[in-house]
Amino acid sequence: MSQDFTHPAAHPEGGRQPVLDGVRAVSILSVLYIHLFPLRVGGHSLNDSLGMFGMALFFILSGYLITQQLLKRPPVVNFVARRLLRVVPAAWICMAVVWCFVPVDVETALSNLFFYANLPPQRLVAPIDHFWSLCIEVQFYLLAAVLLWLRVRAIGWLFPALLLAVTVMRVTHLSTTGSITWFRADDLLAGACLALLMQSRHAPTARALLGRPAAIPLALAMLLACSLISHHSVYPLSFLRPYAAAAFVCALMVQPGHWLSRWLGGAAFAYIASVSYALYVWHLPLAATWLGSGEHWTKYLKRPLLLLVVFGIAHVSTFYVERRFNELAKRIGAGRGRRLKEV
């Protein structure tokens, strides 16, 4: 999911940029669709391909926004508190509820609670096996925190180097999809590199290239092409997916007046973005209940009710549970800032 599903949209220069809320909303809507509805064209299932598209946007946005924060050099404690308190409480609450009905062994519980269940030997269990993305997200938070503690300037060369390394690993292992960090972190790292690019001396060149009217449709077409998944053979364009996704998001940001950017910046997308993390966390556990059960037609006739419940719980989780932890994170940051000033 985290989105990043947990970050407020921001402009490269520091102000709010509504189009990023739209990107986040499209990402979660794609994930909801592929998990709850069939998508077939010409007899071929495209659910995996749409899922790859949605998760690419999710990770690009997350890597971009996290790296923006790193470049501001916040205190490590502030950074870790804000990141973990945005993600961990809601995920742990969901795990606790699920495990009341589907008990797991201690090793599986620990690997999920501490977000390494996606690493071999994988211990991802339904109906929270989609938490593999949260594992990658939290692992990236920890890497970012270490870099912030050591020397933030290192990200200027380390993130691009890691991006290329992951791409090389994917190519050499012919890995077009997966949930293991070193085969899937390239989308996150591409978002991180996008943030570095937009703060570098090369930013004007990037803005000029991606600021042309044709850049948005071309980048979107390329991203869609790179998101296709073939289960019968290796699909070479999939190795370029992170770069196409970064180009698409960048083109949207540098063209706020484009009709697609304005559309994605609408109020409906802003609301969906605000509850997107909770939607991601709860949709599969709820789909595993009576709401998602039944034979083919029975199951799909229940889908409107399932979506209503998912959005209702997401709203409550976001504004009555997660918001409290977000406010706690802000208080921790404010308290830390006061103590530093006193020193």
C-alpha cells in the first residue's frame, strides 16, 4: 500500500499538490478493483497487470514523499515516529482482529508484526497477505532512518545505485513480479530518485522534457505497457516499469494545468486518498467474511455492500483511530523540537 497511502500530497517546492492525491486514489482504486472484480479482455485476465500498475504508482509516490522529507533533514526520532505511527497501529489492529478468527503460529505472528514476513522464508498469510507491500514500506523507512542518522547526503548516490542494482537483479533473475524486497523495491527507489532529481540542478531539464503536452499520455501509455504481466514468458518491458511510473508522476506534477492533472486533483479523489491506507488495510480481511462469500453471482451481487462496509470502516479508522496516532507523532516531533532549542 504504505501510498504512499499514508503521506499528504506535497509540491516539490514544499506546497500542496492535489494531483498527488489523485495518483494515490487511482492506486488504491486499482488495488480494490483487481482484488474484488474480474478484469478480462479477449478472454485474458488483466487483474495482475492492473495490480502492477496500481502498486507502481503506490510505491513511486511513497518513495518520492519519503525522500522529500529526508532532504529536509528532520531529527531521526521525529522521522521514525511520524512514519511508524502512520502505518503500524492500523496494521496491528487489523492483524489482531484477523488472528482472533484465523490464529497463526508465533513465528508467523512476529514476522508480520515486525514487517519482515515478505522475506524468505515468506510467512504471508491470508487474508492479510497483501501486507507484503507494508513490509517493503517499513523496511524502506528503516533504511531511510539509518541514512538520516549517518549522513543524509549519501542518498544522492545510494538511491540511484540501489535502483540500478535492483533492476539488474530483476533482469538477471528474470523476475517480472513478486513480493520479495530485493525484487520489488525498484518502484520505491525510482520514486526516491525522482525526488532527488527534482531537487537537483537537472530539474529544469526534466521539467522541460516532461512539461510538453504529449508527455503525460506518452508516459501513461508506456506505464500501462510496462505493467502487463505474462505468465507464459518473460516480458522485457516490465523491467522498465519503475522508470515509466516515475516519468508519468513527474509529468503530472510539472503540468498542473493539464486536464488529467486537474481531474485527479478533484475533491472526490482527495477524499479517497485520505482514507486510502485504511482501504488498503481492511479490504481483503472484510472480503474474507460473509460479505465476500458465495458462488459467482452471489459473491458479486454482494460487492456493493462489501464496498460500503469497506469505505465505512476506512472512514472510521482514518478519522477516529489513525488521526489520533498522527497527532501523537506530531506532538513527539514538537516536543523533540522544543528540547533541541533549549539545548
